[in-house]
Amino acid sequence: MTRTENESGNDEKKRESGREEIINMMIAQFSVLFCLSTGKHGLFIEATKEPSTPIMLLPYWMLAIFNSTMIRSMSYSVGLSLSSNEVEANPMYQGCGDTKLCIGYPSGCVKRKSCKAFAASYHKDGKYLFEMHSAPNAAYIASALSFDRRMGDDSAMECVKVGNEVKIYASYTIRESGTYDAIRSGIPQDIIRLQEGKIDENGISCVIERDESSVVDSKTFDLKTGKFYLLLATGSKVKTNKIQAHNLGHAISDKTLNSYV
């Protein structure tokens, strides 16, 4: 029985459709292999025509010979698109060195955006703000205003983990016989206010607003006119009425706050 021209044409269309589907499937398979080999899961190759059948896994030796040169030689338009799979930098680092003074532990971590403990000072909407972030195992994180880049005679602000809440305290650092301490007794607590505070799997996070000018232990700490260095300390232990040694890290700024606030 002789085949008609229509039947022959239909067969040719089916073969052409089959070739299109195979090519599209191979493009998709190559994109998967390319992603796995490069580790860039955001990379994909998209053909202008979608396969009408489920993608079947092809042997690796077939995928290997189906390289990018062969893809470019196809008559189909292939779009190569990169989607960013980089983790966005933690927003706490935004503005560091520009609109806010930032310090962290270990040394150099602010530049690398990899701090285990972090403190920043900045002026926003007429408020003097101090932001702090600790490691997961911290019981407290504190920052302080220092006249001389050394601990002692500093006005400190503490963010302390109390249950599942963040409590803040104003304290004053003292240095006696080679030992250091931070006392709260007699220190005005109304000079600081908690703006934000949370405790989660990453540790303690808090933002404290501080009065523009305050007197602590007969010393004036005026953020508008004075020049103060920023200190950072964090530790894993606290007592009922004070923080203990900063065994999880500490840092001191090279510049004074007045450059930023």
C-alpha cells in the first residue's frame, strides 16, 4: 500500500518533533551536570522551547561529549543566566567606616564581615545609637565610651541575657591593682534605653539609645562635643549584679566616635 504525501509529511514532523525534544532534554541535562561540577546552583541554561516529556537521565559519557560548543551550534536560542547564590552580607556591617564606627572580634573581622562579637556607634534620626551582636554562647555583650583606649574609667552599656530576654544596664569600669571590674551601683540607669533586643540561635542582639550628654561617676560623657573611643567586651558568665570576665573576646576602636556621630 502506497503512503500518501500527507502521511510522509506527518512522519517527518514527528521525527523533527522528536529531535527537538531530545535536544532540549540534552540541554537540560547538560545544565544539571554543569551546575554539579561547578557548585553554582544558581546557574541554569534555558532553551526557548520546553520539552513536552519528562526529562530522562542520560549516561554521563553522553553528557560529557555534549559540550558547550555543541550547544552553541544548535539552531535554538539558548539563554545563559547567573542568579546570585552568595549570602548577602549581614546588614549590621552596612555603613561601617562611612556612617558608623564599627569594631569586632577577632581582629579584622569587620572588614571580612565575619565577627563573633560586634559593636557599632552611629547617629540616626537625632538619636545616638549603640548596636551590639554576640556569639551564641555569650551571656552578655557590652560596649563602652573610653577617654584613652584602655579599660578603666569608662561608661559602659551592657546587653545581658536574662532567660529569653535582653536586659540592659549602665555600668562604670574600674581598674584597681591590676584587676578590672564593671559596677552598676550608683550609676544612673536612665541614660540608656533599649531600642531593639533579641536572643536567638545566633546570640544576643541589641540596639541601645544613649543620652547625648550624661554624667557618670562625676565624669561628663558628651557625645556631641567629646572624643571617645569605643570598647567592646563579651563573656559567657554573669553574676546577679554584674558581668564577669570578657573571656569571649574584646576590641578597641582606632578612631573616636565623634567622627561618626
